[in-house]
Amino acid sequence: MKRILTAGLVLLLAAAPLSAQKRAETRLYQKTLSKPSVEAFDKFLKKYPSSVYAAEILARKDTLLNISPYDEKQAREIVAELLPAGSGALAIADRREAVDRIYAVCLRGEGLGLDQVRIVTFRKGADGWSQEGVYDAPAADAEGMARRQFVDESSVFKIRDTRYLRFNYLMSSEDEGLQTYVAAAYAPQTDEFGCVSFRGTPVHGTGHVPPYHIYGRSDEAMLSGMDRPWMRLLLKDIQDNHWLESIPEDIYLTDAALEWWLQQNPDALTSATHLKFNILQKESSLVEEFANAKGKKNSSKYTAAMFDHRGYSVIVVYQKADDNYVLAWAEPEAKDHYRDRLLNSIAFDDANTLAMSYYHGNRTFKYRLNLTSKNLRRN
């Protein structure tokens, strides 16, 4: 019995230092949390690197160093007092190495174009907030656009050791007939800025939530910087957004060709005497429709087909010499065949000249288009 008591006493004596250490460890843990600071966290971790509390202390230290205490509303209220009125700013708060900053992303401002974004940085010091820097970044193409607004939520994300401010905005034309959605990111540490845009036609009514639903396309072939992970992330966000409906490739190429032709030949229906043609990519739906069209007309140099497609009456011509297809003519498709002018038929007068026959009510007339010189005669 004595031998058993002696063994028990040895075990108690061995456990006593361990118990004391745990009590000291817990007391320091509680003291550290009562007055949190980077110094207090480092002191605890240095003394008890393998503590059961170590993971929590590390997380709290990271929060203190790198997580901003300001929410979006607070950040917006702060920059509202620091920026000129009417800046239309989005405020993103960030903390890095215990230094608080607020980045004001502006869509409006003196000298700021619709194809630019202004980022104003404010830093908090002992005397409060002060401006640290201004960066005017070239952003998405704004051709045809008249206004823009922020949409969706902003955020801060990190890739490797670099932080990025993520935000989105929507551009609209004057008549709201065209819109561009832009996903953008800015890295304050490196002054890197990049964006991916999606341009097209709005397909929603008033009061839609979110304030966009676009049928269009993001021209990925024109994007640069796709070797950077954060740019690929922006593109994926665009691709995953179900409110951005992508036009199929063949239709996109056709719509682009029609838009180009109409822009280059604004007076084709009235007074133009010379036209501009554009070569069609083989993947365009216009080329597919040409292949399926009935009543094609042939000359020694050309094959021409007339058909209605995408709301237009078009003439597509195959050039035998160079194996190219061109859009030679496009006009709005006749809705009322008794009241609207109607492109009724085509025929070759000679190897180069295509005669276009029209009905307009009881009147008939012709246009003659030289496919080589691209000159147009009316009679």
C-alpha cells in the first residue's frame, strides 16, 4: 500500500508544474484579450508558441493588422466630407499592417472622362484622415455612352500577397438602347488596374433588379493581361453572371458586320453614290444563310444572294477571285409589303453590275450596284 501511495505522490508532483503552466498560460491569454494589441499578441506567442490558444491569437492579430473596422456606410460617410460634391464615389475601406485607408472610386469629377476611373486614397493618421494619392486609370471603352453608375457589391480580395479592390459599374447610352457592364479591380500596392466589359442591348423593363439585364458580348479576344489571375477572375465573374446573356459567336459576328455597314453607309437609302463593303468572317451567320439561300444569282466574277436576316434585308456576295464573302447591302426589313419599300429581287446586268428591283406601293424602281467599283446608281 505504501508503495502505491508513493507512486501516486510522484505523479502529482510531476503534474504540478504542468498545471501551473496552464494556469499562467490562461491568465496571460485573458490579459492579452483584455487589452489587445500587436505587441501583446506577439508577447503571448513568443512565450507560448505551441499553446492551444495560438491559432486564435494569430487570427486576432491578423484582424487587428489587416481587417478594417469601417463598413461600407461608414467609409462612404467619411469620404463624402473629403471629396468635392457630386463625385459619385464608391468608398472601399481597407486596413494593411494596422494602417487604415479608404479608397474612393469616382465615376465623376473634373477632367474625368467616361472611359476613366479616378481612385482617391485617404489615409488615417494621428490628425485624422488626409489625402494620400490620386490615380486616374484608363477604363472600359465608352463609345456611344452617356452616363454610368455603380452596380452590385464591392469587395477586397487577396491573391498571393497583393490586395485588390473589386467594383462594378454600368454605362448606358442616351436613349438606354445600349449598355456596358464593367467588372474592375485595382491593386493599391502596385497601382495595377484592369477591367473586363460586357456590351450589348438591355432586355429588361423599368424597375428591374439588378438595374441591368444585357444581351451582348464580352470580346475576350481583345482583352489583355489574361495571364494575370485577377484578370481571369474578373472574366469569370462576367461569364458567371446570368444577367449578362452572351450572343452566340455566329450572331455576334453578323451583328457587328451589320453595325459596321450601316455606320459606313448612312445615306445608302437616300443619296449615296458609292458604298463601302466589309468582308465577312466565315463563322458569321450571314455566310451560313448565304449557303442556304435560294435563288442565288451568278456572274463570271460573283455569286449574290438576297435574304432577310436579323431584321434586315441583305445582299451577301461571294467573290470568286479571292474566296471572300462581303456584305454588299443592308436595309431594314419591310414590315408592311404594301406600304414599305420592298427589295423584291436581284439580277446581274453584266459580270460586275447587280440590279436591285424594288416595289413601293404601286411604284417600281431599281438600284444598280457595281460590285467592283462599289458605285451605286438609282433609276
